[in-house]
Amino acid sequence: MATVIIPTPLRKFTNNTARLEVKAGNIHDTIRELTTNFPDLKKHLLNEKGEVRSFVNIFIGNDDIRNLQQEKTAVKEDTVISIIPAIAGGSPDQP
Amino acid sequence: MSFENINFSKEELARYNRHIIIPEFGLEAQQKLKASKVLVIGSGGLGSPVLLYLAAAGVGTIGIVDFDVVDDSNLQRQVLFGINEIGKPKVEAAKRRLESLNPHVKFNIYNTHLNSQNALDIIKDYDVIADGTDNFPTRYLVNDASVLLNKPNVYASIFQFEGQVSVFNYTDKNGETGPNYRDLYPVPPPPGLVPSCAEGGVLGVLPGIIGSLQALEVIKIITGVGETLSGRFFIFDALNFETRTFNIKRRDDNPINGKNPTIKELIDYEQFCGMKAVEEKPIREITVRELYDWQVVGKKFQLIDVREPHEHNIVSIGGKLIPLATVVNNADKIDKDIDVVVLCKSGVRSRKAIRELEEKFGYKNLYNLKGGIIAYIDEVQPELTKY
């Protein structure tokens, strides 16, 4: 099964799990599998139209899926998928 | 940047000896450092190690942009500052500390918010930009200004246990320019969707690690030694001690330097990041004095504290604790018939809570405590613990 690495800001929506295994065969189905198993992830990964949000990058191995076949990019048994949202912090203070 | 005529005093040669004796570095790289001008934007968690290492390394001119003053809550990670600097402007405190570290460096300080009006003017005189700011509008501003002025922008960002580093808009020896921030993230997240500072925080040593990598990339760009992170995006997960380096590319649809650029000058970045739209509808406020008056005269009202439990343990002025993230699910506990005052540390999270409650449940009786519990302690109960 392919592995998805969840970034630290989103782990609170995956019961603090950093690595999840998915059965899906492509990125589109991987995202659906994640959001079905962890519904709170949905609004952070997908927009109202069900597309991957543009401030969330998805990489397969070392490559951006936008430079591959986007959400149709195939996922194999040993694929490692990374979800990398934009973060802005340099020195965040609690307001 | 011409470096051939750069000379060193005896003291400088002794100081930079461990650089100069590295075969791949040598005197030439040290000359390039001294000839260079680097602008560091933000002198906080990331800016501290960046500034310390660049000053120590002998960068000739260093500009520092920051509008803030040193606060005791900074000292957990902002290693430039000590207790004697609390309350002083960061740029001045930084300059003093760095001058004592290396008197051979010239420092230019800008005690101001970087904005669309001043950014090009400040950035234009520098060779390399190091972005260590803490918010999306400034990230996009620094990116766009760097692209418009054709400057490499060494980017680093941190959140909790995660750090990101890249080199944006770097033109290599063959004249090829690499990707920038807008190739990686075309648009910012709408406010409130990414985990906010309220749920955030950062492990103090993380900006030390990530900022040091940022300083490394600045030095590599200036000296031409090694391969920069241009076209690559580095991630560090401190919790699991995992690093990943992804490949990133320029995109044709990049609005600032793609095939059909639509951004030709700096824009309003607050608006671009959706900040202004959120601020349009005013929220009712109450000052800490007014709250105190209500308490003294025994007015009937409900007090809701939307901070986190650990903050509540440090200090509380009463009221029901409902952390911001749980406010919507606990709306049934918030009164609709009497006035309700919502408070947090400084008044930012409580605004968000009010906004959510008004939008989702139509509350019309909510007041934001201006300045939060900190203002209350300052003006009403100075004997309480501040944090």
C-alpha cells in the first residue's frame, strides 16, 4: 500500500498519525480515501468544487503532481505521497 | 557586484581565517561576502540565526527590516536578544548585538512595516533577500518585489515542528531563473483555514535550525560555492526527524513572471490574502475599563474565554473557558439573551470567535474585549501574572 505523509499542521485531523497507508491507485482516489476516513481533513485539502486547494501541494516521491498527471497521477505500492500546505511563520506569537 | 578590489585588514584576515583556508572557498569567496549587501526581513526566530551567521561570516552590508519591539515571549527562540532589550525596537537591539559580534560589517536598519509603498525602495539596493517574516501578505510582497527587482530571495518558514526552505528567483550562471514562491503556492490560504497562531506556536530550536540553513543558502548565492536550493524545496519535520527535498519548477501560469504576467507592480497584499474582506464588518468592542465598570456595578453579562487551557492555567479573570477551535461546537453554552464579552490573550482570537458565532448562529450580543486579558492585567489588575 502507498504511504501518505501528513504534515504536522494537519495531524490533529488524523488522530496525530504522521503516516497513513492508502489502497487507492491514483492521487484523486487517495485524497477521497483520506477525506472519507478523516472527514475533518476535507476542508483543508479540497475546495468547494472538490479540487485540491491551490495552497496545498502534493508530491509523489520528490515530484510535484502538477508537473506529472495532476490528480490522475498513478500511485503504486511503494509510492510515498507528501502533502505540503503553505505555512507563513517566521516567528509566530500567540495573539 | 565587484569584489576584486576588496581588501582586508590584519584583524579581518585573522577573523575569517577558517573560511579562507577552505580550498573551495578561499579569499575570493570572502571578498565576495564583504562586497555583498544582504537584506534580512524580520529579525525574529528565523532572522536571529540568519543575522548572527551572516554578520559573523563577514557579509559587508546587512539591512534589517522589523517594526516590532522585543517582548519577553520572544526570548525562547529569538537568540539575538536578551532581557536587557525587552521593550526596545528589534532593529536597534539587533544592530547593537551584531556590531559587538563583528565591527567590520555595516548595518542599515529599517524600523518599519515592509509594505507595497516602501518595499521596492528598500529592497533595490541589496543583492540578496532573506525572508523570515511571519505572515502571508508579507511573503507575497517580498516574493513579488524580489521578482520585479530581479533579486534572489532565500525563503524559510516554520510552523510548530515543521520547517521549509527554498531559494526563489535565483538566476544561475547560464542566465536561467528558477521558480519563485508563486510557482510553489499560487494563492495564499484564506484567513482562518490554515491553523492559526492560536493553535500554533513553534519549538524554539526549530527556527535556529531552519534559519541557519537560510544563512547557508545566502552565503552560497553570494560566493557561488556549491549548488543552491533553487528549483528545490526542502522540508524538515523535527518531530520525526525527517527531511525531504522536492523538485519544483517554474509555471507558465505564474502571474508575475509566467507566460502572460498580469502583475506588473506591487499590489495590495492584505486584500490579496483576503484580510481586508474579513475586516469589513465591524465587531462590537468593549474596553477593559468598561468591563471593569460592568463588574463593579454588578451588571448581568456572560464572560467567555477562548484561550487554550494551558493559558487559562497561567492566569484567568473568570469566565467560561471555551477554546477558539471548540467555540462552534459549544455554542449552546453561550448566552443569546444577555450581553456576552469574549476574551483571549490580546483580542485577535476573540474577534475570530465572535465572527464565527455571528455568521453561523446569528448572535447579536457579543462584545470583543479590546486588548484581551493582557490589557485587563495592565489597566485593572496589574498584580496578575502576564505571559
